[in-house]
Amino acid sequence: MSLVRGVVVAFAALVVAYTLPAFADKVDTKNNLASFGAGAIVIKQPAVYSDSWSGFWLLDEDPVTGYAPPEGDLTPKEFVIELADTDSIAEVSFDSAQAETGARSSKDVSVEISDKADGGWQPLVTATLAESTDNQHFPVKTPKTGRYLKLTLKTNHGDAKYNELMGFGAYGKVVTKQPVADFSGAFETTQFGAFRIKQTGITAIGCYEHKNGMITNAGFDGRVLRFTWSEVTNESHSGPAILVFPSDGKSFLGLWWNGVDAHPAGRWDGVFKSKTIGVCPHFNFPAQKAGGDVADALRKDGRVRIYGITFDTDSDHLKDESKLVLEQLVATAKAEPTWKLAIEGHTDSSGAADHNQTLSEKRAASVKAYLVKAGVKADRLTTSGFGATKPVSSNDTSLGRSQNRRVEVTKS
């Protein structure tokens, strides 16, 4: 078996749900609700060949990585996937082109859905997969709603040793979305020391003990935290990263990249220790000032990358949950009346370049309009859009594209 990168399951606090308005009937196959980037995690899986072939890699939207059982174990394999929200699922997909041989690729599969993790399953799809083929999509005859998916791999295409699947996706509509909980606290990892995270609304700042690690430019989208990691030893290293805090509050799961590489360079597996954040040897959390972490980042670096400002798909309409970080920007502007703020919009590479350029400009303008309406003088604010021309991660995967969709603010 060849080696691929592995990961572990992580968790955080349950929160009170609120119901979203109705959506259009068209299935959005660009938005994989069963992906790690969307906050989905595997909470139950069968025996695995190794950590490098665990069930997590079914959700990373990279068809090179996937699941395999121990050698010779061809019994049916069940995975329970916890979605970030309660979703209506209308279509599922499978990748198997990168299975090590065609005979090893999964053949007969089924997908079920429930509103609980341990029963009440309703069938979504029973399918026979083609040998060694990616992007195999199967519509659900009657879309069903739930928080949990059960994926069962029943047979392969004839190999006597392994049943391999490289990717799974689920598409539909978010029905009941979980608001952001407070994930502040201290977490312990085996290889990277303690992680310490302080959350303010949907922004965050933090540190970890390995090589003076720092967590900056951090923002929550639901239970998903996107940020920039950096380590200072003999030289500086940095790149994008993501943590997911699932619902039982016991740990987190994370991936990190070197620069704009398509594939993650490693994983983080954090176990919750305390709500007392503490300090890292190389970093004391600053005292809270007006504007919170947004203001702190601008004071320190003159620039802040914000993932907590989000928009409707392919739109410049600000989502309601963006208000928390937008209010930090308002407070920052009012606390520092001599600052001029430049607002930048950035998109991923989906769509035509001219469309992305226009969309990024409109999104920056929407942020400015919010600040002006809140009392910030317009002549202190400028806007610009860069489309997909300044990626901070690879646009080859959905995870990378999610890092590239962002707002950045600079001060002068």
C-alpha cells in the first residue's frame, strides 16, 4: 500500500440551532456538505489499513487520498459522518480513479441519513460504482433531511485484499444552521505541544508551542476555523490551515499547508484540556481593546485577513453571521479615527476571471457600505477587488478555494 496523509477526529460544543429560509431547488454540486472544509467529520469508522488510509480522507475532496481496510478484510464497511448542520441531501458522489488497482476500487455502496448518529436511518442511494472512476454522481430520488450520513462499502471489483474508496460527497441545502459557539481554550497535541486559542465573535488569535507557532488571520465559518500558521525558528515558515471543532467538545482536527501547495503537509490532532487559555512561552495574549482581534492585527501588522466576513454564493450580499466581525471593524475605525482603511475583496478561481474581478470589487464595496451606514466616514475607506489573482492556497481543491475566498483590510 502506498502512504498518504492521515488525520484524526476532533470535536467541540453543541450550540442552539436556527432555521434558514427556503432555497432554490437546483443542487449546488460545488458545495460539498460532506467535506471537511464544510465542517463534516467521520465520527464512526471501521478498521483501517493505517492512519494514512482512514475514513477522514473520504472527506478531504482530494481524489488521491482515501480509505482502505486491513489486508484481507472485505466485510462491509460502515462510516457515520456528522455534518456541520442539518441538511437536505439531494445528490451524492464518489471518487475511485486513484485506487491502487481497478479491482480494489469500491463497487456496491449505499448511503443513508438520520437526525441522530445511532439509528433512525433512511435510505438515500444504493449504487453500483464504475471501476476506477472519479466524479460518479447519483441523484437522490426524494431528498431527505438529517444531520448524519451512513456510508456503507459493500463490495469491490474483485480484489482479494482491499476495498478502496478515495472520495465521497453529498450535496443539497442547509436547512438548520448551527451558529458559532465559543471554542476558546487550551488543547493538547502529541507532536506540536499545546494549542491556545482565544475567540472573539467569529475571529480568533492563538499560538502553539512547536517552534514558536502562531495562529493569525483567523476566522470562523460555523465550526470551521481558517487561519494562517507561522513558525519562527532559524527562518520563518507559514501557510494556510484549517481546524474543525465538532459537536462533542472533546478535541479538534486540523490540516495545514505549505504556501499554495495543493496537498496538505500535515495534520493536527488536538484534545481539549481547559477553557483557561493560558499563554505560550513565546506569546502573551494582548489585553482586549476596542475592535478586538481585528484591531490587534492591524496595530501589529497593518493588515488583517478576515474569513469571518461571508457572502451568499456568487453574490455580494453579506450573510447575517458576518455582523460580528463587521462590528469589530466598525469599533476599530471609531477607536482609531486617524486610520484610513483599505478593503480588499478576494475570490477563488471558480468562474471567469472578469466575473471574479467584478464580484470581488462588489464584495469589498458591500463591506464599505456597512461601515459607512454604521457611522464611519466614507472618505476614510477605499475598496479594491483582486478576483482570484492573489491566492493564499491552492485553487486545485475545494479546501484550498475556501481559503482564497476572503476579505483583507489594511491601514494607513
